[in-house]
Amino acid sequence: MFASDNNSGVHPRIMDALIRANEGHALSYGDDEYTDRAKEIFKGIFGEDTEVFFVYNGTGANVLGISALVNSYNSVICPSSAHITVDECGAPENFCGVKLEVTDHSGGKIGIEHIGSKLHMLGFQHHSQPRAVSITQCTELGEVYTVEETRRICEFAHEHGLLVHMDGARLANAAASLGADLREMTRDAGVDVLSFGGTKNGMMFGEAVVFFNTSLCADFKYVRKQGMQLHSKMRYIAAQFEELLKDGLWLENARNANEMARLLAQKASKIDGVRVDHEVQTNAVFAVLQPKVIEELQKKYFFFIWDEEKSEVRWVTSFDTTREDVESFIRELEAAVNTCNKTLE
């Protein structure tokens, strides 16, 4: 229930959209009316000269998006917590042939000082040449970059000849947290290419690679095909995005997930022996518990131990998480804490 928003089901409206798209035959590989309509919605959000390419999954979106920015002798600067360096099994290095240049961070966020610390390599032929910065919105620790923070990163990167990729697997949650519109926090802030997430926000599958700097994507259709991310029955990805984006369902889903995470954190933090780490800005809660409490609670709920050394766990809420779900979890958490306290007496 609280392990990941990847574990949730499909929003009923999106499932209905898939069923509607399942009627009859349609041209393959994106030459269909569903894909045309979904692309128009993206252009309406981000600008008419935006280019959109639908792909299967988040790793595909990140890797292919980054590949459009770099050559094999380049490096990509990212926080050491970034999904591209921690949880993508070396896919960026393997597919793009680049070095990921990790840097320190605060809550998963980097600043211009972190980027600047890696720029001494520029022009030195023995070092991989920094060419791109990758930031995650929201971060792997659930924190968000303000619009101004993103703008400063992009301006600094561009001043030094770098391009900016944003991993937006949970971009909707960040937008809901900031109260900002999607264009304001991406294109208008200076981002060059965006991985736009759908799977974690109520879709069955599918992500989008969105180019704001369209000079980078002239040959991207070939990159997508070679990267095994060209879906033959593209209408099933496009139909989901059309339903998600057309009247604000994406924001409704994200707001609920964020609200339930805040509620979970508030209630958990009132329990003796539970410490909530990191400000809860989106839909992830990080808590430090006694190992025995974790063991007891995991008998009823599956969730990830984020940092075993700290005994820190991660709980993630979803578009379909309810107050009743949170209340039930809190009762089990209290019971686990009480059981372990009695054992220690």
C-alpha cells in the first residue's frame, strides 16, 4: 500500500480511456488520431513548438532524453541520489556511453555551487567533458525545486555551455506542491528536455520525452526506435495521456497523493519512537524507526528500507490513497511500536 506509487492501480478514467481506444484498428507507431490529440494537449500546455515523443517507461525517457544532449566523451552532472545513477542499472552509461558525474546535494537538490565544482574539467582533454545537468523534480527525497531555483540552475548551466535535463517522473506532485503550472516550472525556467511521468500518477504505463530546445531532437525518432522505446500500438500510451491531461486529472491525482502523505507524516510523527525525516513536500514520507518496529510492521505492509544504517524507511502515497488507508496504517504502526516496547520492558 505505501511502498511506491508504482504499486497503485490505474485510475478508472484512464482505464476507461484505454477501453475506448481498444475499439477497432488504428495506424501503428504513432500515426493515429489518439497520438495526434495527445501531442496537441502537450503543445497547449508547454507551447506550440514543443516536440513530444511517447515511450514505455521512466528509464527509457531519462536515458533517451539524455542521449539527445551528449556525446560519448561527455559527462552528466547529477546529485548522488539521482534515479539515473542509483536505480537505472547503469543504463545511461551503457546506452549513452557517458560518465555520470555525481555531486553532493541537499534533500536531493543541487545548486549552482555543486555544478560549478565540476566545471574545472572543461577543456581538459584527459577528462570527460561536462555537457548536461540532470535534476529530478520532485527529488528522490520528495523535495521540490522552486521555479526560481530551477531557473538559476538553467541560467548557470547555459552560461557555461551545458544543457539541462529534468527527470519529471513525479513532476505532477511537484507542481501540486508549488502551486505552479507545468510550463512555468520547466520550459519557462530554461529546461531543455523533460522526462514527463505518467505511470506514477494513475496511468498503466507510458512516459513522454518533451523537447523545449527542439534543435536537439531532429533525429530523435531514430534514437527512440534504436532504444527500443517505440511502441507499435502507440494509441494506448497516447489515450492515457489525453485523459490524464485534458481537464486537470493529473493535478487532482497529485494533490490527493501529496495530501495523504502530509496526513501520514502528521500522524506518524505523534507516535513516540517515530521520527519523520525531511520536510514532506510531495508524496513521500521518510521515517526513522527501530529495526524491530520495521520488522513487525512489514508483516502487514510492504515498504522499502531506504537507509538501513539509519533505520530509515520510505512510505509513498498514491492518487488512490484514502484517509482510511492512512488511519489503518497508523493503527498498525502504533501496534508495532507498542509490541516492541513491551518486548524491551
